[in-house]
Amino acid sequence: MESGFKKTLIFSVVGVLVSIIIALVTYKSFEIDVPERHIAVLTYKSGIDLENDQEIAPPYSKEVGYHKGLQQEVLNEGRYYYNPYRWSWKIYPMVEIPEGMMGVRIRLYGDDLPYGHFLANKETDKGIVADVLRPGRYPINALIKEVNGTFINPRDTVDYVEIIELHKPITIDAGFQGVVTNLAGPIPDNPNTILVPVGFRGVQEKTLNPGTHYINPYMFRIESIDCRSQRFNLSQEEEMGFPSKDGFWVSLDGIIEFRVHPETAAQTYVTYNEVENDTGAKHDIAEEIVRKIIMPNARSFCRLRGSNSSGRQFISGETRTAFQNEFQHAINETCGAQGIDIIQALITKINPPAPIAEPVREREVYVQRLKQYQQEKLQQDEAALLATETEMIEQKKSLVGADQTVVEITTKAKQEQGVAIEKANEELAVATEDFEAAKDQAQAVLAESKAKAAIVVFENEALAAGWKKSVEAFNNDGEKYSQYILYQKLAPAYKSIMTNSADSPLMEVFKSFNGTTPPVPTQPVPATTKN
């Protein structure tokens, strides 16, 4: 019984485990795990069959559903779940455009282009896509084709929808201009022109500035034209000369510095470039410019202008200088009209005819020596004049210095005088104020003295009036009144005086009063006021 139960339990556990394993296997069969930097290319196993002219399945629509075959849409990085009975998939690396390169897309599916066209202007067209891919990663189902024609990521099965060709971007160096030739535009109405309007097939008038340009090489061809300054000698290849007015041969040498004008580089390139000058993307047309523009203009000027002067005139400095200036102006004008900027056109040497060179040269030497003597005399005269003017300037400086000293002394004296006057005025104002204050104080003292004197006079008058009344009380006898005052003053101390000074000479004073009784006043004596 127990053994049967154990067998049943084991079979149950095994069944559960098998079910789990089957479920996991089934789950994993539905899972699409796209790792980093990869894509998943999908193929639908069932559905609507493709037409004979269809390379890949059209996009899904609710009305039609899925078409059988390779799908245009790819799965980006992540985890997805698809029915493996209806779908199949493969994992491939993403398209990576390395640094310093660009990718040109060639679409292998879509509508066929009209005859003579190769550019896919619409998303549904088959052919070369106008926009290029810059360095980076792109989730595109494509093979990458290197410059040498080999594929970086070859596949066993043909399940890609595009080919991406790697090309180097167009680099215009500093000092160059890029002449653009449109290879894919519409044909202009008038094709027999040197330059065509923008957007039409042909050489464009506008050029590219220096820098890196990501341009589709199937749409545009770029030629780098050197617009830097260049120079050459007039007699570099052959002798440069002309017959003079008197039939002598005059040879010369010079340096011409020129450059292609950047704004007219396209027209200059189309007009004067030769195929043999093309070396890759850069085109050296300097030789053609020298041979077709500069040298013909230089020879024309030299022969026309040189034939107007005799051989001996070219030994003279004035004729040589005038010839040099006219040559610079004429070459600049004629070459500038043809798109060439003449930076400098310098005649370095003019070789006059040998038979007349020596005597004319000696004469010219004496003429130049005479001019030298005249110039030296002129310099001496100017030096004397300069010395005189310098002395006059020194004298003027001395006079100016003396005048400045006088002005400084006068100014200082006036300033000191002004300060002294101002100080004296201040002291005068203070003295005036002190005088007025003294006057006020004197008047106050005088008024106070007068008031005190009046008080004294009043008091004296009052005292005199009291004495007068007192004397009138003694019957106008002043002597008696005096005795009364004396007795009144001495009475309080009379006893002491008599005791201590009985024999004193002081007692002689009172002998005159013996036997005399002082009269009694009829009215009281007024009190005296001490002053």
C-alpha cells in the first residue's frame, strides 16, 4: 500500500516538473532578447504572398494584415515576445559608421525609378538615398560596404534590405574653395552655359568654404580649387622681352603674385581647367592660369607699352618707374576681369640693349651723381635751416621760461598780497568790533558811575538835610551839635576812659566842657547813614 502511494507521489512530482520544463521551454521559444547594440530581423512565415516585383513585405495594415516574407521593421534593443510558429528572427549588430567616415544608403526595395534616374527621392523609391549617415549607430537592416568593396558584416542569408557604402566626407582645406557639380538635379532649360542655377544639373556658381562637408558623392562632385596666394617669375620658362621703339631688344624679369578669386572660382575652374591637371579631389589650375591669363596679358602690355619708348629710355630710372607702375595697373585690371586677383606685379630687372647700355649707363650715372650732389646740397641747406630753427626754438623756450618765472613770481606776490589784505581786513573788522564793544563798555561804565555819583549825591544831600535838621534842633548852633555827637560817641566808653586815663592828655579835651550842660534837643536826632 505504501509502495503504491510512493510510486504515485513520485509520478506526480515528475509530471509537475516535466510540465514546468515544457512551459519554460515554450515560454523561451516565444522570447526574443535583443542585446545592446543589436537588432532583430523578422520574417513572417505565413500570410499574404508577395508580388513578383516586391522584395520585402509591405508594412502591416489592419485591412490587409501581414504579408509573408522579410519585414521592413526591425526590433531594437530590448525583450520581445513573438509566436515562433508564425515568425522567425535573427540577431545582427547595428550599423555603425566610424569616425571620419559617412554612410551612403542604397535601398534595395521599393518602386523602380524612371529611366535616367538613380536617386530615391521618396521613401517608397528604390535606389540611392539623398541623405547620408554621419558617424554613429543606426538600427538599420543593412550590410556595410567598405571603400575597397568588401563587406564588414557579411551574412549567410539574404535578409538585408539596404547596402550602406562607407565614404570619406569632403574636406576643403584652408585657402581652397570647393567647386560643386550637381549630378542628380534636373537638366536646366539652357544647358549650353558655363554655370547653371542652384538645384539644376551642372556646375554650381556658389562654391563650398573650407571645412568638412557630409555630401552624397553620387549627387555632387566636389573639386577643391587652390585660392591661396601664388607667385612665379616672368622669365621662368622662357625669356620675356620686347622690341623697343628704335628696334633694340629689351629683356626683363619680374615677379607676379596672384590668386584665384574665391567668389569666381567656379567660373575660373570651368573656363581654364584642363583634365591633365586633375589629381584626385584637388585641381592645380595655377599652370593654366599662368599660361592662359597672366602671360598673354603680360606679353601684350610689354610689347605695346615697350614699343613706345627707345632702348636708352629704359636705362633711366623715371622710365623704369613709370613702366613698373603702368604694368602693375594694367595686369591687375585685365586679370581681375577674368577672376584672377593680382596681389603684386613687380618688374625686378630690365636689360637694355648692350650697344647703347654702357654710354647711356655712364651718362645716367653722371646724371644720378649730379642729382646726388644736388640732394646733398639740399640736405645741407635743410640742415642749416634746421639748426637755425632749432636755435630759435631754444630762444623761444628760454623766453617762455622767463615769462613763466615772471608770471609765477607775480602770481605768488598777488596771492601773498591778497592773503595779507584779507588778514588785515579781518584784523580791522576785529578791531572795529573791539572798539565798538569798548565804546559800549565805556558808556556802560560812565552810566554806572553817573548812577553811583547820583546815589552818593542823593545820600549826601539826605545826610546833609538830616544834619541840618539836627543843627536846627540846637538852635542852629553847630558847635553844640558837634559836642552832642561827640558825647554820644564817647558816652558808652566814658567810664572806662575816666578810670584808665584820668591823668591822660585826652582829658584835656573835656576841660572845655566843664560846667556846661548840653542842651536837650527839642526833637530827636536823625540817624546817620554810613556810606
